Amino acid sequence: MTGNQDGYSAPAPAFHVRKILTSLHRLWWVPVLTVTLSAAAAVVYVLKSTPTYVTTASMWESEKLRLPGGELFSEDPQNEVGNQSELIRSGKLRQLTLARLQTLMTNGIPQGKDGKPLEVGLTVKQAPKSSVFSVEATGSDPVYLQIYLDNLINQYLEYRKNVRKVVSGDTLASITDQVLSKERDLKADQDALTTFERSNNLAILQEQGTVAGGYLERLQTQLSDYNLQSQLLEATVLEKGPAGEVTTNFTGSLIDALHDQSSAPSAATTGFQSAYQQVELLKIERAKLSKFLRPKHPRIVKIDEEIEKSQKLLDLYGTQSREQLAATRQSLRMKTETVKASITNWEARVVEANARIAEADHLKLNVSRTQSLYDRLVTLLQNVDISRNIDQETLAVLEYSKPAIRSYAREESVATLTVAGGLGVGLAIVLLAAFRDDRFGSIFEVNAALGNAVVGLLPEMNQTKQGSMALLETNDPRFMYAESYRNLRSALLYLPIEGERPKILLITSAVPDEGKSTVAANLARTLAMGGSRVLLVDADLRRGHLHEMLSMKSEPGLVELLSQPDKLDQVIQQDSVENFAFLSRGGSSGHSSDLFLGRAFDGVLVRLRQQYDFVVIDSCPVFAADDASTLAPKTDGTLFVVRGNYSSARLVREGLELLHQRQSKILGVVFNRADTSARSYSYYKYEDYQAKNGESRNGVAKLVK
């Protein structure tokens, strides 16, 4: 991660499985402790608990003789096991069994500490794909347990038999009442049918109904014919001739047809047709002569007279036709009324006959229905009586109980649950600790929390007896440790940034004891070993101890240099490492952040930038004093140190945000003291590549082999 000019932003810390595994690796003793305590509690419980004995008896569904009507009793096969289990374990059977045992056991029933009979646990199971039921009894007295189970099974079978008798008796009484009731209903229906047949001959009624129906059908046909004739007459009255008169020719023909469709036309009809033809012929002839003759011509006048005479004759015939039409309409009306009256009369006869026939059918149906119900009830009564008198109990004892044996099932269950509970509590504690612990355990957690900000990964190394760690030296034997700092040096040299490479570097952290001073000293020495001119500056003016780590003087130092900037060469100290120089913190400074804000410090930085390739400044933690946030904007970049399994993600984010608010250029995060035993750490573990006297440490030996 390089400086972000638009604002520092990183994703919120995510909780990963890797963190849980890390917490489990660190707190492995917690689940072990909880499991141990729970196992101890289980052992104490087992030792103090009352011994439990178990015995088992079995029953089976025996062969059944199939008799007609003898299989009325049935159970739901889906609920059979549940019914058996609940019935055997019911309080009713327990009471019956205890009552029976009181008469059989001369010494009385064993009692518990509460003065009540010993409690017996019962479990009913069915063997897979079979009709065998096993009853398991558990208790603390093995002798009493066996006697109790045998008597319970016998009592259960006897109880089922008694229940069957009671049910069959009640059912028989109920069906008998129904039979007597239906017998009375059947007799009443038969008497009603007999009384009806005495006063009504069904054969005659059916014949009368058939005859009346046929005659009624003919009357309906005749009425339809009369209605059609009336409609034709009405249509004739509405038909007008050329002069607005009724067409006499058509009327006369219609009347003749209505009177007798098979007879010849009447004289009036024939005369009318002849006169009508004569008039039409005269009109045609006059039309021809009108083309050549004047209206006053004698021939025209003569033809007009003949037409007038013929027209008068037609009018005479028309008058006669209208009178005949009126008479015919009146005759049809009278015939229609007569037929309608007959239809009404015969319809009443048909309805009466059909009603009597329907009543007879209804009475017969009642008798048939009642007879059917009566027969079914009689058959059912016979079947119930057979079932009641025949013992159909199919559940029989397959094997009585054996001597009870000691059972450790309860103890095993309690021990398993206790140990599992202890393990669950331990894991829950570890999980809770992992959730509440936001310290960085691996590089993956740092990158997840800070957005791939790690530029250097430094391993955890063994410290000296004094609690400190020796600084890097030339040809340092700590291969992994030295290579980690060389990797950090390369990351600084090849950071993907624009412009000049950062020369003045600030090393800081969020809180104390995160190893920033060690990182600053070793990074400066590693840069110097690479050939760069490096100055290490101890800017922690309050508690700086780099001079102790380097075995150099604490004064004069930075404080004196800021008061006398011209004495730069006098306060610089040299180390055994070539190209490496050191500037200690100096004497007491009071408010050190005030010194960093002065122009003297800016001038010192300008001179140091000119004389050295790199200036590594070690400052106090961000949340310890304001020095780091004051120095950061004046440097070319800041390296933020976090310590594995120590630095809080929340504090680190807040510290980076504070530096960003001060316009600091954050180059990245250095993950210090990473756990090299973790699977996530795979850097620089191949020590065969470390050169020693021009050879690999083990390379020659391996080649010789």
C-alpha cells in the first residue's frame, strides 16, 4: 500500500475461519480443560448413581383363522406400534399390574426411598419388517423387574381381551336396536303398499295412461294443424291487390283448399279466374291499340266498356270470397277451441294416472330400501355375534422375560452428553474469544482488515535472556530473520509510486511494545548493508532507547541538534556496520512535538536529505503522544508497524486514519513477529540457500551423499 492522497480507506475487518483456527491453536487448553472437568463430573455421576438393570420380553402377531364375518375387529397398521407402546406404558395397566403383584408377592412390592413402588421404565419396539414386538423394562431391582414385566404382559393381553368383549357387547346391543327399528319401518312400508294396491289396479292405471297419452298426442297434432290454417288465413287478409283490395283469386283457392284439399275448385273460384283472365287480356289489347289509336276511338271506347263490365264481375266475386273467408275463420276458431278443451281434459287424466303410478313406485322403493337396510343389519348382527363368541386375539407371548442384567446405557448416555457438552462449552469459549479478539493473528487478517497493506512480513524470533533481540549484523546466521528485512528493503526500493523514491522514512505504530524501534534499527542496518548511506534517527524524545540497542551514547543527540543546527557532524555517531550512522534522541526535551514544528527541524531534514540516501526516523507510537502525527507530514513516507497476536485491528485503523488526516503518506504496514509455525507462513524457511563460507550449509554434504 502506498500513500493515498484521496483518503485512507480499508475494508472493515472480516471474521475468517483462519482466525478461529488461530484462536483454537492458541487456546487449545480451554476445550481440554472443559472436557476433562465434564468427564470428571460424568465419572462422579456414574459412581454415585443407582445401578440400572434391564430385561426384555417379546410378543408377536400369531396366525389368524379367517372366518366369514369374523374379522370385524381391526387396528390402524400405521398407528399399531404407537398404540401398543402407549397402552403398555399407560397408568391403567401399571395399576392393574401392581394390584396383581400385591396378591402374588408375599413379601410385598419393593419400594423406593419415597415409599412408593419402585419405578419401572418401559419401552416398546417393533423389529424391522416383522410382526414381533419387544417390551424392554428397566429398573434398579433385577428380581422384581422380571416379575413385573411378565405380569405386565399377561395383564396387557387380558385387558385387550376384556376390551374386545366390552366393545363387541356394546356393538351387538346397538345393532340389535337398529334391526328392531328397521323391522318396524319395513312392516309399515309394506302395509302402505298393500293398502294402495287394494284401491288401485296398477295394470289398468298403466293402460289408461298409455291410451290417454296416445289420444292426447293426436289432439296436439290436430291443434297444430288448425293453428297453421289460422295463420294462413291471417296472412291472406293482410295480402292486398293492386287497388288495395284483397286478392280474390288467392283467397278463393285458399278457402277451397281448407275445406277439402282433395276436391276440385268451386264454381265461384272458376268464374273468378275466368273473369280475371278476361280483364287482363282486355288490358293487354287496349295497351296495344293505345299506341296507334286515340282514347276517343270507338275501338278503345268499346274495350274500356268491356273492361268495366269484367271489373264489376270481379268485384262481385271478391265480395263473395270475403264472406267465405270470414265464415272459414269462424269455423277454424270454433274447432280450435273444441280441441283445446279436449286437450285440457285428457291432460288431467294423464296427470292423475301418472301420479298414481308414481305413488305406487315410491311405495315400492321405500319397501325395497328398508328391506335392504334390514338385511344388511341382520347380516352384521350375525357377524358381530360370531366375532364375540370366537376368540380372535392374535397377539401372543413369544418369549417371557429373562433374568435382568446390568445396563450401562444411561451412564454411557450421560457420559457422552457430558463430554460433548464440555467440548461444546470449550469450543464456545474459544469461539467467543475469537469473536471478541480483534488482534492480528496472520498476514491474511491484516490484509483483510487493511486492504492488502502489508509490505513486509517479519518472523517471530527467540529473544535474549534480557528480553531483547539482537540487531542484524553482517552475515547474520538468522537466515529467515535477515531475509525478511531484505524483502522489506526491496519492497521500499521498488514501491509502485510516482516521482522520487522516499528517502526520509518514519517508523511508528499504534501503541507501545509493537517492535517499531527494532524494525527501524534493523531496516536502517539492512539498507546500509545494501550499499546505501543510511542515518537512523531516534525521534522518540520521551522514551527512545535505540542508543541502548546499538550500545551508543544517548547525548548529544537530536534535542541538542535542534537547538544548535550547525553541530550536525558532532552529534552523528558511527556504527560497525559500514554506511550506517546514528542520531540519538539527546537530553530532556519537554514538549517534543513543539520542537518538530520549528524551522530548525525542517532545516535539519533538508541537510540530512542531502547527505544520506535514506533517513530512518523512529518515533513514539501514534496514541502515546502527538510526535508521530506531527513528524509524519514532514517525511516522505510512513511505515506502520503491527505486531502479531498483539496489535488491535481497531486501534491500527484509527491510527492510520489519524495519520491520513495529518496529510501523511503511508507506504504500508509491516507485520512484525509473525508466527512462523503457522501454515500461513512459508517465507524463507529453506535455510539451505544461506551462503556460509561460499557453500550451502548442507548442500555439500547432500552432494557427497
